[in-house]
Amino acid sequence: MVNEFLLQVGASSSHSGIDIPAPQGTKFIAVADGEITFRQFLGAGGYTITLSFDNIRVTYCHCDPNFIVNVGDKVKQGQVIGYVGPKNVYGVKGNQYFDSNGNPTNGATTGPHLHLGIRLDGKYQNPLNYF
């Protein structure tokens, strides 16, 4: 059974993973050695980076759209791989998320924060069990 959990900070609804409050521009790091396997806008996750290693996928959502890593990059644990993104992003084709003022948001978010998700063999896990 998928663990369902929520630390509600900046989240508009219940979801798998944890939301870590942080101001826009805050650095975030690779939680392990691995490879960047995804880097683009991903619906509710907004601008997203995925770090893959072994049978684990770690997603970092609501990132700054000015990515500093590329798909295929090999990264080391502790390496800065991105920054917390802004609440609002503009010019994203197909973005269906907007704030109460009608401005497009960085996925399903009410403000800057980092959403961290971990999947083991494709099943979401509670990230707090790993740290």
C-alpha cells in the first residue's frame, strides 16, 4: 500500500511527498549519487527535476525554471542541483494552474517551497523514513 502523508506548507491539496518551506532561490542538493533523468515542467509539480539511482526516483518539484543540471548529468550526494522556484511562472504552454489573481503558478502551489517525493520501485514512500 502506498504511504500517504502530508506536511501542508504551500500545498493546495493532499499529495504524496513532503513540502519543505523555503524562500525562492534557496539551494537544494542531491540526496544521493545518481543521474538526472527528468528536467521540465510537469503539471501539478511545476518545474521538476528527477534524480535516479538504483530503483529509486527522487523528484524535486516547484523548482526554479533556470535549471543548473541537465538530463544525463551524473551528480554526487550533497551537490547543489537546483533552486526553489517562484510561485508564478509565465509562458508555460499548457499550464493549468493559476493563483486567485489569475496569474499562472509553478504547478499546484500557493507559494515558493520544495516538494520532495521518493518512489521505490515506482511506489511513493515517505521521504521522512529516509532521512
